[in-house]
Amino acid sequence: MLNISNNNQVEILSKRYKTVNNLATRPHYKILNKIIVGICIISVIGLFLPWTQNIRGGGYVTTLKPDHRPQTVHSAIAGRIEKWYVQEGDYVQKGDTILFISEIKEEYFDPNLVENTKQQVEAKQMAAESYDSKVNALDTQIASLGTERGLKMEQARNKIRQAQLKVKSDSMDLEAVKTQLRIAETQFNRSLQLNKEGLKPLTDVEEKRLKLQEAEAKIITQENKFIAAKNELINAKVEVNRLIAEYAEKISKASSDKFTAMSSQYDTEAQVTKLQNQYVNYSIRNGLYYVRAPQDGYVNRALTAGIGETIKEGTPIVSIMPAGYDIAVETYVDPIDLPLIHKGAKVRVWFDGWPTIVFSGWPGLSYGTFGGRVVAIENFISANGKYRILIAPDNEEERWPKQLSIGAGAQTIALLENVPIWYEIWRNLNGFPPNYYQPQNTGDAPGGKDEGTKEKK
């Protein structure tokens, strides 16, 4: 049981079994052993060959710029289809008429709606101009009232000055008459005394009494004049106050009329602006009856068909493919691979229906693949659970086929670091991601160099 004897098992088997003996004596047996040994040696050596790590993704052909992608032309207004001017496959230039629709809303049925609105705008503009003229006339009236008030006030102040001078003059005359009265009383008393003493005759006394009475009469008259002059002064002052109140009322009334006219003018101008807005809207709406091509391209498909069919606002009508566009590929990568992708990274692309032989680890040996560079990376996950990457052609490599159509399928390989095959096998067996690879000079635009240092996780 311990196999410590010198018995040879091979010799026993060869003697017991005839088949084993025959195989051992065949000449091809030694050659087969050599081949197996050689394959093992080559496999071991092959484990140290370089392998380019990569990230695979799938997507489809698209355009680089958003305005170059297929677009749908919508109806801006509701209407009824009256006439088609194109058919599917036609080439249209920007501004060419695609479809004509008629009106279905009752507020726009009037064929002269634009002209009538224009007349309303003109009428309101004339009303606004009339209010403006009225405001100017009231401004002139207010200015005239102000000038007239100034002249009247100056006239009234002159009357006050005259009355003041007259009061002063009458006051001086009154004082003079009072002096005369005192003199007449003195002379009368002296004449009366001298008459009593027999020195003056009675006629002289009577004459002095007459002069005294005349002086008394003058003082009464002069007092009346003085009081009348004071009354005239008071009346002049009252006239000034009356003029102030009168012209204040006139100017206030004119100002009130002016502000009323200005309010009506502003209201009319607001109505003019509103009508102008309606006029422009109606004019633009008339132009929307003709649905026109937004850019040069080909009519791919009519999404709405028939004559007399009613459509709503925003209804898709036709799909147009722009005539000139910059081609690109839209591909999707797994979230675990997103940190390994950067703008300017080199990518190999091959297209469905295009003859292709792909060696993912040796891109130089692949056939039918085309060079590309990453131009955009979406940082928000898509509905399919992957991240969207946009790839543009690499200008330093072979041009992409002109026969490609938008929407065709495409496969991509993002090239990373070169590692030995044994390392790549070991990484895949352990489920590790590829090595992090970041070039020194990574440009945002396609065509930037992709050579530099490499950094591993």
C-alpha cells in the first residue's frame, strides 16, 4: 500500500493492457507531447504581451449640434388643413411653404380683422393727439391766467398805494383844518373880548364868528374825506384778496381740466398700445396660416395627413432632416466606467452594416473601425441606467463613411492603458474596473493629444 517496492506501474500496465502498449510505441505520441509543451510555452509568453484596456459601449449615429438633428415642425395655431405644398422626400429650403391652414376660431373669422384693428389704432391715436392738444391749450390758458393775475395784482397794489397816499394827504389836510379851527376860535375869542372892552366893533366880532363857523364846517368835510380815503384803502386791500381768490379758482379749474385731459390722454395711449399689440398679433397670426420650413432639409415624414383635418396648437405636422450636419455618435457606458471617461479621450467606433474585424485589446489590428474623440459627457444617468457620451470624428484619422445615416447603430471602444494580458485576465476574474487613465494634455475639443502620464487605482 505504501508503494515502497521497486515494481514499475507503467510496465505492469503495458504488460496487462495492450492499448497502452500500442499508444506508447506510436511515433506521433512524442510529437503530440512536443506540441502541447510548445503551446504551453507560447501561452505563458503570451500572458506578458501588451493588452489595451477598454470600455465598450453601444449607441447610434446622431449629429454633433442640436440644430442639425431631425426636428419636428409644429403648428403654432389651431386650424384646418387646406393644402399641402410638399410630399415626403422633398427637399425644402428655409422659408418654403409646407402647409396652409385656415382659421377655426370665431374671434378671428373676420377677413378684414387686421385692417379694422389698424383703423381703431389710428382713431385712438388721433384721440390721444386731441387730448394732447387740449392739454397744451390748458397750459396756455393757465399761463395766461397767471400773467393776467400778475397784472391785476400789480394794479390792485397800485390802488392800495394811491389809497394810502390819499389817506395820508387827507390826514394832513384834516390837521391843517384843525389848526385853522383853533386859530379861528382864538381870533373870535379875542375879537369878542376886545368888543366887550369897546376896542373892536360888533361887525368884526360877527366876521370872526363867521370864519369860526366856516372852519368848523371844513373840519367836518375834511373828516369825511379822511374816512372815505381810509375806506378806499380798505376796499383796495379787499380787492387784492378778491383777485387772489378769483384767479386761484380760475387756475385751479384750468389745472383740473388739464389733469382730466392728461388722464384721458394716458388712458387713450394705453388703449392705443393694447390695440397696436392686437394689430401686431393679428398680423403675425395671418402669417402663421402658412407653415414654413425652419431650415434647409428633407421632409422625412408627414405626421398629419389629409385635407380638412382640424389640428390644435403645437400639433406635429412633419419631420425634417437638415441637409447639412456634423455627424457624431451617441453611446452609453456603465456607471462604474464613467470616471474613466474624459473629454478628448480616444475612442474606436464601428457601425452596423459596415464590414468590421475588431480586436478590442489590439486596436491597431482591427479593421473597419474609425477614430473618434469624446466631446461631451452627460453627468445625469439616462433612463436605460447608463451615462450618455457624445463622440465626434477624430480629424487626425480616417474620415467616417459618408454613407452613414442618422439613427444607424454603432459600437464604441474607449481606449485606456496598456497592460499585460495576465493582468487583464486577473482583473476580470476579480471583477476589478480598468485602470484609471488620465492624459496630461486633455483638450475639450476633438483633436487634442492623448498622450501623457498614466495613473492606476
